[in-house]
Amino acid sequence: MRSSSFLRDRRVLDLRHPDRHRCVPRLTRGHDALEAFSEGDLLYAAMLASIAGARRRLSLESYIFADDEIGWRFAEALARRAREGVEVRLHLDAAGWLVWGSTRLARFLRASPIRVRWFHRWSWREPLRYNRRNHRKLLVADGACAYVGGFNIHRESSAEAFGEQRWRDSHVRMQGAPALQAQHLFDAFWAGRSRWSPEYPATSSTALIPTPSRGCRNRMRRVYVKLIGDAQRVIRVTTPYFVPDHPMQRALVAAAARGVEVYVLVPAKGDVALAAWAARASYAGLLADGVRIFEYQPRMLHAKILQADESWVAVGTANLDYRSLLLNHELTVLTRDTGLCAALYRQFEENLGAAREVTLSHWRHRAWNRRPAEWVGWAARRWL
């Protein structure tokens, strides 16, 4: 393998530097009874059951809460519980609502006893804040059961509503201490402490990582780099939008150089053309340095997962792109739970079986008329 420019240039990231351990909880292997979902209809049924069973309070965040049959199903369920005396708080993103919501749905929510807020609504006084979005997807019922992951509330994730082309995604259900941690994170964000982060007991096997976090700059990138840097055998990355900045590219290349198998799984059929062009602009360098890239063929792949060996998993709302790593509010489950690690390993293998590998020789001989689009995508990568 040729000597990589990523390996020669350590000005941005040195994997041996002690600061790589900052901001990443030290977890132990354990059993937190975490449950993975990859099908929207099963997840939505479980979430609606938790909403129906809540006794005291419900807390929901979603980047997309669509004006469609799925969105209305949740809106009506939440309004019903609010009328029955359950405290219901709904925190939605203003940018996501602009595209997917509607005036009709907003009126319904406001007319109900639900306490609803839109994060960073447009302001002429502070126009730049609109660019920082609440990309978290979280439901907590009574502080005892929580759901976190990539699924939005929209018909595109439902086989019943969208059919065979429904999005493939990943979500996690938690109970006990991790669910209570999720409740505290929602409460802090709702109260305006958007950079608050909990303390993590030394005996924990699961931690919820909010980003951004006070006192820990670029925390999500640090978590990913730490997992990649410590991996001994294999790294598996699943992401719908693969636009890694230079530190992330260096981390992946350094892992491949020391003999770790590095797999990156992305959708062949993306929903944002510009993001797909930006992703493909980075393929050649990574492929040349031993990173293996696969494109999932059947449908849109929206899961956000990083697996290190068989003992660490980061799964949540953060894409591997500039916006999630450096700008948006995100929430990630970092865990050494043996059951979830095994379940997501099986899910990755299943997805990989429906993917096509992108080889360096094939990529070098791709059509020239595709390359200008890749240059445009890469130029716009920080704004996607």
C-alpha cells in the first residue's frame, strides 16, 4: 500500500495524542437490555404503545414530524394523552418543519394541551442560528422507557404507507438508567441548557452522548475517532450521508494501515443528490488507502451506526458529515451492551448482503460526466 498523505500529515489529528480520550465515557461490557429496530412499522407500534401506557409525562423530539398518516397518528395519540392529564412536551425543529410540516398540523398541535416548541425558528435578528438544527429523534415515557435513533416520524419509514421502497433505518429502545439519562437530556434541552451533558458512572455499559456538549468541542467526532483508533480487528460504518472531514478520513485510513478491516456502507439510492455527490468525491482517496466502500442497493439506507470490533457501538441521530459532526444538535447511544452489539452486527451483515462493493479500479474508470457533480458536491460539503 502506498504511503498516504492522510498518514503523513498529522497537523489536524494524531491518533496517539492523549486528547483523543477526552469526552468519551469509559464503559464496561454489560447487559442493559437494549433493543434494536430496523423496520419503521414495528418501531412506531412500540412507540405508540409506550405513549398509550404513559402515566405521568411524555417527551418527544423529532427533526421530521410530517403532515402525513404517520405524523397524524402520533399527533392524535399525543393529544389524546394530554387531554387525559399526561404532561406532553413536543420539541420540533423549525427547518425540518418548514419542509415536512404544515399549518394545519401546527394548528392542531397548538389547539391541544400539548406543550409544543419549534427549535430555532427563523429570526431576522439572528439569521445564522437557523443553520444550527435540532436533529435529535427521542421519545421518553415516564423517564422509564426511551427510544433514540435515526427514524423520523414520516411515511417514508413505513412499509404500510410507503411499501417496498420504505427507508431502512435503526433505532434503539432503552429502559432503566439509560432511559432516565434520556429524560434528563430532554429536560435540559427544553430548559435552554442545550449543551448540558450528564455524568457517567464508572460501571455503566451505556451512555447517551449529546452534541454539542459544554467543555468538549467537536464531541461526536472525538467519539468516532476514539472508537476507530482503538479498534483491533474491524470497523463497520453505516451512514446515509458520508461526507467525512479530513480528521475522520485520517482516522479511517490510519485504521486500515494498521491492518484493521474498515467497511463503509452507504445508500446507492440517496434522497439528497448533492450529499451523494459530495460522498463520492472522497471515494478515490479512501479506496486507495484500503477502506472498503459498499453501496446498499434496495432502497434508502438512513441508519447511523459505527461499530468497533464486536464490543462497541455508537448508534443514534448523527450522520458522518460536517453538519452532524460540527453543527447540529445530535444524540448518540454509545454502548458495550452485548445484546445490542450482536444485533447490530447481524443487521450490518444483512445489509452488506444487499450491497455492491465499489472497487478502486471500477471507480477510476467511472464516466467523466459524473465528476463535475462530485466537485460541486464537495465544494458544498460544509452546508449539506
